[in-house]
Amino acid sequence: MIENMCSALDPCRSALDPCRSAHRPTVQPWVVRFICGAPRALSPAFGSIGTSASSIVKPRWASSSPQGTHRSFPEGIETPIDVHGKRTARPRSPPGRGVCRFWAIRGAMPGGATARSSPADTLAVAVRPLLLLIRFIAIVVAGSVFMAAGAVVIVPRIGDFVTANSSIPSEISLDKLAATSLVFAGDGSYLGQLKGEINRKPVKLKDVSNKAIKAVLAVEDADFYKHKGVNARAITRALLRNVAAGGVQQGGSTITQQLVKQSVLEDASRDFLNRKVPEAVLALRLETKMTKDEILEAYLNTVYFGGGAYGIQAAAETYFNIFASDLDWPQSALLASMINNPNRNDPTIDPERAIQQRSLALRRLTDTKNITEDQKREYELVKLPDRRYEPAAPRDKLEDGYFLEEVKQSLLNEPALGSSYDERKTALFTGGLRIYTTIDPKAQSEAEAAIRNNLPADDRDFTAALAAIEPGTGAIRAMVGGPGFDRLEFNIATSKGRQTGSSFKPFVLAAAMEQGFVPQDVLDGSSPCVFDNKGAPEPIYTAENFNGDPGGFGSIEQLTLKSSNCGFLRLGQAVGIPNVIATAKALGLKANLQNVLSLPLGVVDVTPLDMAAAYSAIANDGKRAEPFYVSRVEDRTGHVIFEHKPEITRGISTQSAREVTQILEANVQSGTGTRARLGDQPAAGKTGTTTDFTDAWFVGFTPYLTTAVWMGNASSPIQMRNVGGLASVTGGTFPAQMWAAFNKDYHQGKPVKAFTAPDPPARGGHDLRTNQQLARASGCGDVPLTIDTDGDGRPDTCAPPTTTTLPVPTPSVAPTTTTAPTSPTTSRPPTSR
């Protein structure tokens, strides 16, 4: 019955609107909706009782339009019916005529206007008191039922309101929100992100467009800066509107309440009162602990915008590929309109609905005087986004993506982020961390350019890798892991390793200096060279110098500049392979170094990063610093949860390091590494080329930086012959050119810094003999020579030396790997340079 009566009186809604604006400014829309809607919304409580009200005569609406013309009415408002049962058009006559006759009683209208009455109007006026009485009774009855039902629900919960404040934890934490972790370079610039399924990038309120802030406030909580966390007027308005609609169409939650619901309350599925009571209490409390701006900032970083984007920054990137600070009015209105229902209002899913919702948001901006009607019409024509963007790191800073992957892997093994792998993974991908790395964006760009500009094009897929480390700290300043992470996810700079060739020889030098040898000591570098190799599959090991060079006797320094294979095989025997292994590991090599006769020729796989780290120890006066990617990690509040502390260990003595550096500096000036010269800036380094030219290296350093460059095929050992106009690729060709190109750019603008010279040698050079080979014959007969005591390269005397035969020394540091002497055997002698 009540529903039927309200159906009969539906025209009161349309009738009241023009009259209210002209004559009844105190009649608010919610009054009309409540009067006309509340009984209908509550009618199920009464059921269909009594007679139908369909026979109640509705007043005939006067209209200036021709009879029979039909106009569309707002959704939910029926077209009026005259006394003859015909539909009439909604009147457009001025106030005081037409619809305002509904108000006429005894010929009077609002505002004192009068009008002529037809018989139908007179009938309407006659039945009006009866209709009003029926409506009044309906409202009273419905209100009573509503209050009774409310009492049944609320009274048992009064205790909850009383005890809520004491039962809710006093600490309010917003830290549980999953957020994307951001990665920054050593200079503080943005590099990229580490995210899980949730894409959230916290941003400061000052970095959000003012237009976006106003749009969100206009749509979600226009009174945000006026209320104290709970808006009673908004709740009442929403309650009346929902009652009128017969269901939940509008919420009354403030932004503070929404923030509490999204980030603090554990169970959002609880019933209305079980959720709303603590929500309101926590909202009021939150307003006392945080400023309005802090609450709004947290909300903008929390709210979901669809497409996996949590927070205004992620949303701006996802839908517009811009920063939140650049959002304009149409973009801001669209995002604000998505908060209520992000999935349904997503423009990439339902563009038509998104247009409608954006228009509503623009209307709210017009109502709140933020934009004009003309601007609203203009912004409604702006095209919606039709795709989602996947934000990526700037291409000019991390072109290949390998460094970010290494950062991720290093932090997944960092105990400071959690005691278990799962805890560390959760912190890394959802903790909103700010990760500050060691990478130098300028150096990284220069390294990528050096390889790109010096790597010859070839259909055999030759590529290059580079690792650059700061001596003394171990900070990784640049890394190129291959042709690009999109083409090859395998990072050559850090994974597996490749044979190093003669770039391994400096470790033999370091071991020799540690054993008391001096750069002026002389040994035989003649080729080919043959060695007993007991215990190996082939009992005799034969090698030769690069390109069949016959070689000859020379000082350790001279043989280094020639990269004499036979000379370093003999030096390895004089020093002792176990000592070479121990020294290489002390300097930082992590490779599985085998006790084989051919080790000095670089027959083991080592990564460019390990090579750079070990050479850095030489550059740093023999002190090794563990290479690292991350300098510090902060949580979302700025608290430092991890900070790198350099691990400095002594690898070799200062004197030994400086002697090796002196030899390698000479190698760049006049040895195999001349293409790595840096002009006035001193540099030291060593080339490396493996058998059949499958791998080529140049590893070197300055007082500023150590860099290792490798070139080859990443997938398989392919000979680099006839490449880029060269018959064969060696470490002194393209790798040395890449090394020089990178380091010239890196050192540009830096003061020239020289290496520190070693102390004078404690003795003159000796003519060395090993346990397998006698010293060379000379004019002094079989007596070993004491030669070149003044370092001029010529023998000074035939006097007997202080030592004669040099047996294999006992290792000063026990190597981690010692096996029976074995050596690769091939049909042709191995060569290295």
C-alpha cells in the first residue's frame, strides 16, 4: 500500500524542483527524496496491504508545450499523467505556473502568485489534504518501524561504542601497505623499481599535482579540512540518500576513515557496525596523531586505482606515463572518479562508463568552484587513455638492466632484510624500500657507449662485458653484462666466467714478489718449452709463446711486456703453483683454481667482476675490498635498515702491489697494452687472449678506477678470426680500445694522479733456475750469473750469485684447492697473450 501511494505521488519529485528553486529555497532535495522515497524503501516491512492507490487521481500538469508532446525525464521519475490517463510533457513554464499549481490551495501559490484553475486542478487541490494525511501516516509508521529495527541492531552494540576506544590498540601503523621499492644511483637519481604484484610508489604530497589533490577532495571528501575524522553531516546525508534509494548508493566515510579501513583494520568483511565503530574511533584518533596533510598524503599513496596501481604516483604512470606532479584537470578527474570502483571505472576496460564517471567528477569540481562550466565541457572532450603503461628505468642510465638484477639478488641474500628468504623477498618487493646503489649513471652511460662504439658488427654474435670497481671501497661504478637483458638474461660480467688468458699473469707476478723475487730477476722465456707433468694424462706438457715467438732470456718485467708464455710457466714453477693459487684468492678471485702447471696461462674460468676486484686490490696497495652494489637501504619512513661497511683485507704487501703496478704500467706504455693509454693519466693493465682466440680481455686500473673488459661469444667458444678487419682478435685490440674509450670519458675533468712508486729493491736481479731447468749457459761457464745489479738490463759481473737452484717454495698461505698436478693436453701447444 505504501509503495503504491508513493508511486501515485512520484510527480512530487519533479514538481518540487522548479518550485523549490523559485519559491521554496528552504525545501532541500534530501527532504524531497526522503518524503517521496523513505516509505517506498521501507515498504517491505509492511507488505502489500489495503487497496491499491492506483485509482488516486493525480493532478493534471499545465504545460506550455503542445498536447501530446513527450519529453524524457530523469531516471526514476515518471512522466505525469493527466485526469484522462494520458502522459503529458514535463512543464517548462515559468515559476508560478504549471507545476507550481501542485502547491496551490484555494488558488494560492508559493510566493503569492495566483493562477486560473481548471476542474482537474480544483480536484487536485481538493484531494491534496487527504494525500498529505496519508503520506504523513505512512512516514510515521515507516519511521517507527525503521527506528524499532535500528534499536534492535544498535542497542545491543551500545557497549561496543563505550568500550571501543579502550579495546582498540593505541598504536596506529600504516606500514603494512605493500609498496614498490625504488632504486637510486650513487648520485641519488632514480634508476628503477623492484615490485611484486602490487605496484605502489609512495610520493610526497608536495610532489602531487594540486589539480589531482583538489579532484580527489571534491569527489571523496570535500569537507576534509573541516571535520575531525568523522563527518556527521556526510553520514546523515548518505543515510537519507540510501534510505530513499532502497539500498546503499553512497558512503559517508571520510578520507581518514577510508585510510583506516584500507591500512589499519584487518577484516574489512565484518558487518557494518562491527567495522564502522572501530573505524570511526581510529579515524578520530588518527586525526590527533597526524596532520591533515600527512593523512591526505598517506591516503593518496594507499588508495587503489585499478590496473595493479596503488597510490597516485603508480596510477599516473600506469594510465598516463607521467609523474603525479604533472597530472592535469581531465587526468585528475578521471583518477578521482576511479577510486569508488577502480575496476568498473577503468578506462581501459569500460571506456563509456569511465566517460560518465569522469563527467560526474568534473561536475563536482564545478560545484566546488575549482573549474568553470566552460572548462568542464572542454575537459569532457579529452580522450581517455586506452592502454596501461609499464614504467621502466630511464634508458640512458641502465640500458641493459643487468645491474638492477644484481641489486635484487644481493639484497635477497642480505640478512638485514629478514632472517629467511621469504621475509627478505617480501621486504624487497612489497616493503616500499628506498635502495641506494653504487652505480654512477654517467660512468654507466660511458661504459655502454664505449662497448657500443668499439664492438665490431659480426653475424657470429660477438659481444662484450665490462665491470668497473672503485679501488679502496669495492663500489661497483659501472657494469655491462652483455648485449642487453632483453636479449640475454645471462650476466656475463658476474656469471660462470671465461678463460682469462694472459690477464691471469699478474697474479703470478704478485706471488713472485711475495716470495722475495724482484722485477729485475732473469729467467728463460724461450719457446717452445717442455715440462715434466707427472700424474697428468699426458706426462709431458709442451707450450709455446704467442704466434710461435722463439723468445729468450729476460727480466720478469721484460717477459711481462712480451707476455711470454714459456717465461711465466717457468716463473710459476719457480714460485710454486700453490703460492700462485693462494695469492690469487687473497686478492679476491673466487674461481675454482686448480693446481695445474698451465695455471699461469689463465686456463680457468673467471668473471669480469672477479678480475676487476682482484686487480683493484693491486691498485689499492695490496688491500682488498669486497665489491658491492648497495650502499644503504631505507624503509618507507627513511629509517636506515642496512648500510654497507667495507670489508678491507690485506691480500699482498704494499711493496709487492707497487712492484706489480710498476710492471703493468710499463706494459701499457710499451708492452701489449699500448691501445689502453690514457694520455697524461697513468694506467696499468694486462691483455689476455685464449687459445684459438675464443676469449679476449683487457684488465687494468688507474688510481681512480679498475676496469675489466671481456669480448667473445656469450653462448659458446667461437674463434674471433676475421673480425672487424683484423685477422684475429686479441686482448690488445678491441678490448683494450673499449677499456681506453670508457676510461678516457670517466677520467675527463679529474686531476691527473700518478701511482706511488715502490721502494728500491733489496737486491739486484738474479738469474733464476727452477727445479726443472738449469740457468742459461754464459761466458761464466756453468756458474749462475749475478746480473744487472744497477737495473740497466746488462750483466754487471760473473760473480757467483747468493743463491743457486731455486726449489719449489712452500706456500705461504695454504690454498683452498690443491690437487695432483694435471694439465690440459691438446694436439697443439696452448698459447696466450
